[in-house]
Amino acid sequence: MVEALEKDYTTAPITAAERVMLDYVVTLTKDATKIRREDHDRLREAGFNDQAILQITLIASWFNYINRVADALGVGRE
């Protein structure tokens, strides 16, 4: 599963709801200003409530933030 997700999550054996969530997270990661109401509507249609959408957003944003901090400080580089 991990290998399939790393290779291409769009072809990995995941649920439709998981795919919608990952589509949202990818958009948030690449350019959060492109998130629209329609993205939240798709998450709701996939079964995520407002609390879940907030949690998805916070977790993805935190990982984006902490990875950028680590990159800027050279953490993990030799």
C-alpha cells in the first residue's frame, strides 16, 4: 500500500473518500490559495464533516510547515 501511494495515490487501492481527501491535501500543499468552496463541498460529499475538514487541513498544513522548517535548517542533510 505504501509503495502504491508513493508511486501514484490516484492509482493506489484506496477508497473514493480517501482519494478526495488526498486530492484536497495535494492542492493545499501545492498552492493553498487554489482551495475553493467546491473542494470543501467534495469533502463533505465524500463523508467528511466540518470538524474532519478542519483536522485534515491542520494536519496537512502542519506537516507542510515542519518540513519547510526542517529543509530550511538543513535537517537530515549530510
